[in-house]
Amino acid sequence: MKIKNLLIAAIRSLKKNKMRTFLTMLGIIIGVASVIAMLAIGQGSKQSIQAQISTLGTNILIIYPQASSSGGVRMEAGSSQKMTLEDVNAITERCPSVEYITPQVRSSGQLVNGNMNWRTSVYGVYPDYFEIRNLKIMSGNLFTMTDDRSSTKVCIIGQTVITNLFGDYADPVGNYIRINKIPFKIIGTIEKKGQNAFGQDQDDVVIAPFSTVQKRMMAITHIQSMLVSARSEALIPAASQEITDVLKAKHNLGPSEEPDFTIRTQTDIAEAATATSGILTVLLATIASISLLVGGIGIMNIMLVSVTERTREIGIRMSVGARGRDVLLQFLIEALMISLLGGFIGISLGVIVSQLIANILSWPVNITVQSILMSFVFASAIGIFFGWYPARKAARLNPIDALRYE
Amino acid sequence: MHRKCKEVAGEEDKMSKAIISVIDLVKIYQMGEVEVHALRGISADIMNGDFLAIMGKSGSGKSTFMNMIGCLDVPTRGQYLLDEVDVSSLSKDQLANLRNNKIGFVFQSFNLLSRTTALENVELPLMYNRKISSKEMRDRSLNALDAVGLADRAHHFPNQLSGGEQQRVAIARSLVNDPVVILADEPTGNLDTRTSLEVMGIFQKLNQKGITIVIVTHDADVAAFTKRHITFRDGRIIRAIEVNKPRNAMEELAAMPVMVEEDDA
């Protein structure tokens, strides 16, 4: 039988039982729609987490010294004092994949402006820090490397600090504040950045030249960590390797020895943060797929009923020359039509439901082309898989018995 | 003159050709432990243009024989030549193709597809023939419906047709693939006298056009319209007779008193 005729025959017989066809299809529709919606929610939440991670900066690598130990007692991570500015310089000179680098020290400081005071972290960094972290100056200016060399007492403050020391919407550039009793001139303010993925307020900071904080405030000679940005996302692993090699050589460690520092990349952080949402997506999609599977069983059930009910028709078709293959194809195409049409409607419904979820619950959703294709392929596979057995049963009927069937 | 002679000779040649030829046909069904001998060695020829009635009581083997020559079943032993093709050794698919190209079936219970128009029912055999275009399919089906006088009912559904009309649709369906033989299994079994006459009239008309028809029946009245009778008993042919002057269904129908349907008046 020609494919065209097969399609016509399948459509005719599906039309004969509109209600039954629709109810069978409903199983697939609901299954596909829920798969689409669940994947959209999963993808959406993953994306929003990734977007938050990217507020950390672009292509970031963070290098911490390992924990120090004295007499077998290990201290907290980053407590080692082996990392120095020489390491920073070595990386700047010898790591081609590294674009920006800054040493970082962090101190806690009591800030005072007149009768207002506030306690927060004071970071000592190079101006490149702003490039690495994608921080933007809102008003005033950034300090320079000259300020760093001369340990100038200048600082740049975040919005939360401004609010607490100067009140809302104030522009404190040019004013002086005291940090741990040392007067600092405010030369700039940072644009609001909001919370990061871990709920920390990224605006509650004071940033000052590296040497100012290291020498004047903390009086130390080592650095606490380094922030590095790779030239591109693809170069993050290369940068990580280069830094490992350079630092190991610098610290007189053989290639097989454990490094005395840890490198964490943005990818690591993102992976850790999205792992939960990934698991949740898989879980939701699995539950939705089960409903799709149940829909498939519905197809099989109805097709089996249909074959029994239409035994006579099969006999008639065989008597006028239908081969087993023609009968098989006819029933298989009917099953496939139910599942494909159901898949199509299900995808539309899934998209609508996802949009409703986005609008009503304001959850982040993201419908991917892959999830649509996957649902479609899955739906047709179910049609073929669950349609096969009934179709084969029909094809194997003996025409004489089928004609005589009441 | 010379030419006409030749034509007549050709015609005669065609007439005398056996389109169905069975030799010592045996069919044994295995029902569990028991062997059922449905056919015990049938030999017969059916000529082109024949109008044959196969008679016999139920269980005589006439239906088995019919299934056999209709290529629905294969014999246990013996040879069956349909239009010079040996059917006995063909595969299921090849049998299906033969049924599609060379056989037309008419059943007692009409066996039309429900909720499918008369035209679509008639088109059914052509649907399984890959060589036929949609247009040709439609034209041939309309012609076949016209041949049974139902051209105006083409788009009616079976439940909108009377029994006689349904059987005529079935005959149109059996005609549409231009078969070498039409096999009719008790075609008037579900019809009243008048519509039976109509149906037999159509068969006679088709036979006059040269179509070979085989009717299976246990009704001597129906058989009386055919040219030849073969009677089965216990899987054997016990009698084969030529009918000298078959009854004419059309004439009898015309002679029948017209029923006055008072309800309509």
C-alpha cells in the first residue's frame, strides 16, 4: 500500500473513534507537556544560578595558599604565609593565558564617619580587581598602581557601606572616613551588584590599594589569595595548569609533589552551585517521563482493543489483497499518529504551562530546543514501541479466521 | 470475412481456456489429535466466462474449496493453477498479491467497512495496488459502482443502504480490480427473494460481459441462475451438471408483482 493511502486509512479509522483517540492521546499530551515544563523549570533555575555565579566575575580563578601546619597542627585553609607578591609577579610574567591578576588581602575594619559607624571587610587589591570582578565605578575614580606603590590612604566603597555611613543616595566621594582609626579618603563608589549565589551582599565592601591594606592596616608581608582572570572561558584550564607549574617551580616543589596552594575556578564554583538544581531537573524529568510511559501503555491498550474489535476489517482487507506488512503498517501508523499528534499538542501545552509558571509564580523557566526535540523523539519512540505488538498481532491474523470473526 | 473467422476462433480459444484448474486437491486440518479431511482429492476446471454454482450441505467442503481457489488458504496436497500460475507453493505475501490482482470476493454478510462510504469501500482493493494512481482508483471505482447501478449512492455509508444495495457495493468492490474470477460465498443468504433476484441479475449481467463467476450456495433456487453446478459431499465432488437453460433473473424480477408500499402513500 502506498504511504499516502496508509495515512488516509489511519486518519479515517482514528476519526471513527474521535473520543477514544483523544483520550488515548491525552496520556501522551500530559506526559510530553510535563516533561517540557519540568525541563523548562530545571533549566531555568540552573540558568539563574549560573547568572548569579557570573556576577563573581569573568573567567575567574582563585588561588589560595594551603593550610599551614605547625608541629602537626593544621590551621585553617589559606593560613599559610608562603604566598607573596613574587608569586604574583611570576604569574604575570610567565602565564600567557592569564589576562588580569591581583593579589588580595582582606581585613576587618571598623568604619567611622562622624557619629555613624559600620563594620565590614576591607579588601586590598590591584586596580585590575575591578576588571576581574566586573565591578564598575559609579562616581569618582579608581585608584592606580601609583597609589599602590605609595600605599596611599584612599578607598572605594560599596553601596551598603554608603547607606550605613552616609545615608541613602548620598555621594560621599571626596569625604574622609576612618578605618580602624586611620583616615581614608573616599575617591570612588561602586555600582550596586546585589547578592551573590551564596547570599552574600557584594555591596558591603571597602576596596583599597593592596599595599595600603597589607602594610598599613594588617602589617603583614604575605598575601592571602590571588584573583586571576583567564583570557577566555576556554583558557581557564590552561591558565590553571600554567599557574600550577609556575607556583610549584617558585615554591621548589617537584612535579609529583602536592602543591601548597589550591586553585578554584569559576567552573568549579558554578558546578557545585548547579549540582543540586541538576539533580532536581533529572528527578522532575524522570517523574514526567514515567507519565509519558503510562501514556504509551495507554496506546498499547487501546490498539489491542482496536485490533480485536477490527478483526473483521482486517479479514476484509486481507481478502482484497492486504499483505501482513500492510496491516502491520496501518496499525503502527495509527499508533504513531496518536503519539506524534499527542506529542505535538503536548509540546504546545508544555510551552504554555511553562510560560504560565513563569508569569504567575515568577519562576525562571527556560524552554530549550533540545527538550522539545527530545520529547518529540521520545513520543514517536513510544508510539512505535507500544504500537508494535498490537500491529504485529493484527498482521499475523489468518484471513479466513478473521473474516469469520463475530 | 477471413478476419471475422479469425476473431471468432480467438474468442473460442479464450472461452475454452481453463482459468482455474485443480488436480487432486487435498486439505487436511489438524484439530489437536484429530485429522479433519476437508477435501479428499478434488479435480476440476473452471473455464473463462463460466458461471458456476458450487453446492453442498454445510461441512461438505465447499467453503474450504472456495477458500482454496480464493487463495486464502493453501492445499495440503495437490495442484492448483490460477490463470496458469501454480498457487500451491506460494508465500503469504504472494497469495495476497494474487487475491489483489486476480480474485474478487463477495460474502454472505457483505463485509463492507462500516462508517466508510460506498465509494471508499469499492476503492479498497485498489488501495493495495501500488501501480494505480489516485485518479485511476477513483474512476475505476465509480465505473464499478455504475456497473451495479449504484453510481448515485457513491457517498452513502453502508448503514444508509439497504441489504441489496450493500451487496451490490460488495459486488462492485469485487469487480474493481478486474479479477479473473469473482467468488461469491452465499451472496443471497442474507437477502429477501426480491433483492436476491436483483443480485443474481447483476451476476448474470456481469457474466454476459465475460466475467467468470463462482457462487457457493446450498440454495437450488439460486443455483438455477447459473450455467453449471458442482455438488460436494464429504470433501468429494459427487455430481457435476450443465444447466441447459438457466433462469433469467432480470426477466423474473420484471414479472414480479410490484410491492405497493401503503405506508408511503
